[in-house]
Amino acid sequence: MNIVVAGYDKMLAALISGAKLKGHNISGVFRIDRVKYSKFTLFFKDIFAPSIDYSFIKSHNLYDIKGTSVNSKEFINEIKRLNPDVILVGSWSEKFGNEILNIPKYGIINCHPSLLPDHRGANPYFWAIYSGDKKTGITFHQMDENFDSGDILMQASFDIPDDITGGALKNKAAKVAELMVGELLDDLENNRIIPAPQDSSKAVYDKYPFKDIDIVDFTETAQKTYDKIRGLKPWCYCSCVLKTKTGERVYRIKYAKIPEGIFPDINTFAAGTIIQSCPEKHLYTVKCSDRAIEVKVF
């Protein structure tokens, strides 16, 4: 099959590698840089500070599709000229219009890193961790005019380790997608896929980012606080206010863990109170709504 891939970062590379491994032809790649930067800025960026995506495309000698949007005339004309059987999408923030959706023989297929219809929207890695999910997965679905709502073509789940960060979960998802995409393309080509409509009544669309997403005030449970801190890595560090012997100040949290020790009198402390501290190591054990959490700050 002739394939065009649109996307960025780990998922872009995973879809390209997985498709090529199964012998499919990548006729072109549309990278997010084309949307983010003007042609003038991108020209110099590609020379002096090329993105990982651009370097990956060049290292595999792939055609770098031109355009300012997936709905731009330039991109649509490129797709008509390349005439791909399918367009694969791995991480994208634009809606695809009807004109481009109807060009490829098999349409446009999105690789969404969650078990749709759960966690529609941006950064499902964070939301899976922050929601306390034990499993997440990869969903390949047909794209329509809305975000993450099309028929499911293939889906696989995997466990979420208790201590994994959002970034590490993203890497894990990309590896699973790389293994799945070749099978998906083979099944498409041999008419072995029966599209399954999503149950809209169970759909969860998560907003990312939301107000104060990176603020920790310790009024949530220790587990929820820990999940927020690790779920946001490596995209941002959470901030908190601690009242120490030297006064009250704002700290950024480098990492956190829930200590195994039991604090018999923990219920006598208010949320946000420091129970134990080791200032020379920047470590503080703080009371949450239920238990304690240890944070390393800077």
C-alpha cells in the first residue's frame, strides 16, 4: 500500500517504522513543523536547528510534504498527486475537512493512544495516569469531521505501571502502535476489518491543559497528587507552596513518592502541613487529604 503519514514525535516515527517493516511504501510525510512555523522561519530552522521529526524524515529519505495545514490547498493538491491508499495520523491537533477525508481509498486513520471512547482529546497519557486507570491502549479509528469519534478499526490494551510517568507511557504507547500498524494495513488491504462504531454515551473528552493543572495544594489524596506529578512529566514540573522554618515560598517539584512508613498521628495535621523534612536534600513529607507524600523540590 502507498501511505502518507501525518504527525509528530514518537508516534510519527512509530507509524512510519511499523508500516515500512511490513513492506508498505511511505509516499510522503507531513510534519507538524509545517503548521507551527511560517515558511520563512522553518527554512532557517531546518538548517540550523532541525526538529527530531525532520531529521527522522531525512534519515529515511522520505518525501517531506509541503503545506500550511491539512486543509490547505497546497496539502490537498500534494495528496491528490501522491494518491495514497490511506493517510495515517499520529498526534495531530487539526480537524480534517471533508475534502481531504474523502481522497484516500481507505480514508484517513488516526492512531489515538487511549482506549476510545475513553480519554478523547489531547494528552491521554496524562489523563490515563491522573484518572487512576490500570490500563490504557492504542486505538486505530477512521477519522471523521470530529475529534477522536470515528469508527474503531483496531484496538489493543496494556497495563499502566504504578510508577510510570506520562513521558514513559507515551514511549510505551508508541512501541505498541509500531507493532500494530503493520497488521492494521495488511488487514485493510485484505478486507479483514469490520469497523465498530464508538459508544458515544461512554465517551470522555478530556480538556488539556486545564486551569492550575500544574499546581499542587495537597488537598487531594496522596495518590491523586502523586498521579498528577508523574503524569505531567516530562511536559512540566508541578509547583507547590511549602511553609518551612525559613518561611513560606513556592517550590517546583522534581519528583514525588508515597512513603511506605506509617505516621500514627497523621490525622492531626492539616493538608499541606510538613510532617518531616530534610532541607539539605530538598526533601519534604507533606500531609495530603488522607496520607502523606514525599516530594523533592527545587
